[in-house]
Amino acid sequence: MLTNALPMLELAAYCIGSFIMRERPACVLQQLTQAATCNDRIVISAITYAQMRYGQRVKQHHLITKNTREFSRVPGLVYEDWVH
């Protein structure tokens, strides 16, 4: 429960964001409502936002990396080297 007197800044991770969107749990929605009422801020990173907005539309993900030697050992992983 949020009990601080000063407004808080909470960073929501992708796993909780997708859980909220998928399940709509009353207890979590109540916490979000209470935080908004107290002028607390619930924020997400740009990466989390993109995952939540576009993640289900993308059929296949590509890992962008410079370290192809390391990731080439992962079976089935699709990766791209944008450096070399």
C-alpha cells in the first residue's frame, strides 16, 4: 500500500504491465487508482512501452548485438550485427 506523504515515482516493469493488461486484477487497479489520487506517478521505460504496444504484433524478434560470437551459440535465436 502506498503510504508516503510526498508524491512517489514508480517505474513499472514489462511483466507487471502485461499482467495488468491481460488479467486486469482488481487489487492492482486499486493500487494504481490510489497512486493517481495521491498524485504519484507511474511511469514505464520506452522499451517497456514498445514491448507492450508492439510486442504482440511482431511475429519474430531480432536481437541487435555487436557480440555475435556469444549469441550464435543460442539455438534458434535470430540476431543481427549492425556494427560490422
